[in-house]
Amino acid sequence: MNTEIIKVSPDNISASLSDIERAADILKRGGLVVFPTETVYGLGGDATNPTSAEKIFAAKGRPKDNPLIIHIEKPSDAEIYAVTSPLYYRLAEKFMPGPLTVIMESKDTIPYETRGGLSTVAVRCPENPIARAFIAAAGVAVAAPSANLSGSPSPTNAPHVIDDMYGRVNVIIDGGECDFGLESTIVKIEDDSTVTLLRPGRITPDELSLICNVNVASAVTSELKAGEVALSPGMKYRHYAPKAPLLLLDGTPSDAVEYIMAQEHEKIAVLTYSEDYQYFSKNLPHITLYDMGSVNNECVQAHELFRILRDADKEKFDVIYAPLPRMEGIGLALYNRLIRAAAHTIVNIRGYSK
Ligand code: TXA
Ligand code: MG
């Protein structure tokens, strides 16, 4: 398939409006269009067209029972596609447009193919101005999973998208770097006052708690047990898997240095906080270091994580080590993505340096 790349500056969308309209036209005629959002790039198709959903699954190599998020222009458009409730509107008032996805019962405007056979549908109203202009031009909900091949990290810039999707989609809208860099927070509405958090993101449990009760699904922080049913089909698949084994080290930087020195790997990568960079490079000069940003700046870490995992994948390391994030605030989203990338391998190295 021929893939057209359209460059759009988020600061001057009006200059690209005719290109955005042309891309929206291609989507309405059943084509696939990759577009930027504030979280990660999305692989978009017409959410009301079952054939578009099938094309999305084929382009990603994604199992068909893993449903797609639908992207709408404004919160009230959810009426067309989902059974809304006062709680939906309270969440929308506070967090939309923005990186929050809300799961509700679906209306039959959304075909089974888009929702992976479930009775529910996931609804998101993004805030990225290019995404908004594109959805508005489409005039229909845009079904979009992250625009990566199934199993690799979500793309946060156009080169990532081109690596995975060139030749598989009709159009790639290059809108530069995604702001946040991890996928949206997903909640399921349970009743008038409660949601279940299915995937952590930039909107944290504390922020959601200002609006309603928040249950955190156990799969957010731990592995599904044998026989346990995934609340979100995506939870049961291994995600964001780098080619080299990734191990999460639970201990101090000096524990990590001692631990890594005692291992017999040759080509080693370490993800480190900026504060620890010098310490690692001095004590382990033979390893490759990736700076994730300051330990206290989780937004920078979120922005860097998938880029680092993609870069590291190109280097054929024997092993990759990363620190275990705190499970608080945005740290919970980092923790959730890293334990999946590490297939839940956490090594307790506390006290190793003594
Ligand atoms: O930030 C994001 O959410 C990005 C951008 C493009 O909007 N999209 C994204 O989509 O991350 P995707 O498909 O890669 O991840 C969506 C997750 C999947 O794990 C899927 O199983 C889950 O949402 N999901 C979708 N619909 C669902 C539903 N009705 N019930 C439960 N889980 C659902
Ligand atoms: Mg994804």
C-alpha cells in the first residue's frame, strides 16, 4: 500500500486544514489514517465501519477480541455511541478534552468488530489540536488503537510510526512529538459513583477520586492469575516487549551497581534517572546508559520511556535493567508499562551493596 505522509504543525493547523480534510475523507471511505494525540499516535479508522475495524486489526497484527477506543470531537458526541450517565458528564467536565478513556455500554451505532465483541465501548475525547481537527473533519467517531505493531511500544513521534506502519496505512499525519508519551487513563463506569481503573495514565487515581470512588483493577499492578478473567482484553496480552529481557531492579543505585557487576552479561543497558547517571557511568563504564529524566519529574520519564525502549531494541542488548517506579501519581502509569515490558520480572536487590 502507498503511504502518504502529511506534515502538520500543531501551532498552525489552519495552514494544513485542506490536507486534514483530505485525510478525513480517506478515513470516511474506509481508509486508515495515523494521527497524533497528546498521549501516543493513533491508528485511525471509521469507528462505525466494521471493515475499517478489520483493517486496523490486520495493520497492527492485533487479535480481534482486543477492542478499539473510539475518539470523539466533543464529550456530548458520546450520546451517539454509548449509554452515558451523570458520572460520565462529571468526568468529562473535569478531564475532557484530555487523556481519559471512559468505558460504557455501547449503542448499536458501534459494530461488534470495533468493540472486539464486547457489549461496552471505550470513549475518548483527545485534546491534541490536530486530533481534534481531524475528528471534526471526519464527522464520525474515529476508532484508534496505538499506532504500533502489536507487541511493540506505542509510537510517540512520526519516525516511530513510520518504522511500524509505513506501507500498512493510507496516510500518516506527522504532528511532531506527542506531549505525554504514555497512553490514556482508562476507567470503566460501574455505577453512579464508582469507576474501576483499568489502565493508569496522566490522569491519576487521586485526580479521579475528586469526582468519584476509584477501584484499581488488580491487573494494573500485578499479573493475571490463572483462570482470572481480564476486565480489559488488552490486559491479557504481553505489551511493549523489548527484544532483550528487561529486569526491574528494586533497590538503590549502589545496590544496582553491585548486582550488575556480579552478572555475566556482555552487552548491558541501564535505564537511569538523571541524578544517578554519573554514578552509573563512573562505576559501570562498559554499559550503555539511557537517561529517563529526573527522579522527581515523572512527566519527563513518561515522555522518554517508549522512545528509550524503541532505541534500546535496535541495539541487541543481552539484558536491560530499569529502576522500579513508585506506584504513586503518574508513577503508577510508568510502573504499569514497565512491569508489562519486563513480563513482571522484579529483582529484589535491596542490601546487595553491603
Ligand atoms: O491514549 C490512548 O488511549 C491511545 C490513543 C491513540 O488514543 N489509544 C490506545 O489504544 O492506547 P489501544 O487500543 O492501544 O489500547 C486500548 C486498551 C486496550 O488494552 C483494550 O483492550 C482496552 O483499551 N479496551 C478498549 N475497549 C474496551 C472495552 N470496551 N472494555 C475494556 N477494555 C477496553
Ligand atoms: Mg496499544
